[in-house]
Amino acid sequence: MTAEITPAAVALVALLVGLFAADYVQHRRSRRLLALQAVVFLSGAVLIVVPEIARRLAHAVGIGRGVDFVLYPLVIWLVRESLLTRRRRREDEARFTELVRAVAIERARPITDAGSPRP
């Protein structure tokens, strides 16, 4: 197995490094998230630089191409994340609506018999 340092490999590894650096700056308190991301990105970088590993793993599990070995689980994971994010967004919207409603009720002024709000 030899490393294939192509311009595409350099660009993809640079992308991984850039994404990790940006996430580190933004999420530096989330050590578990960054550790998991580092492991995934490092694994991805190895597969980018030494694609023969992906090819051999793919053939070992009965998948024709190394890229498919990487893409199948990636697509499944992305669909899962998309669905979970949609659910979380809807839950957040419902909670926000409840909060706004509660604040509006709390700040509402009772109406007097004459039809104007009490001071």
C-alpha cells in the first residue's frame, strides 16, 4: 500500500484540516465532539491518502469499490442527521411558541369594564 499524494488528495486533506480548525474555534468547549470529529477526519484523511485501504476493506465486506465503502455509511449518516435536525428544529419551534405565548399572557393587562386597559 502506497500513499497517493495527488492534487485532489492534498485539497481534500486541506479541507478536512480547515473544517476541523473552524469547528475547534467555534466548539472548543465540546471536547468529546472534537475528539470524535478528529478520529473521523483522521480516518478520512488516511483513506484519502491511501485509497487502497478503502478498496481492500470494501472487497472484504463484499462492496465493489472503495469509494462505495465510504459513501454508503456516509449517506445513511447524513440522512439520519437531517431527520434528527428537522425533528429538533420542530421541537425548538414548539417550545419557542409556548414561551412567547406564556410571556404574552404574563404581560397582558386586564381590561376594565369601560373597555380600556388598567394602568
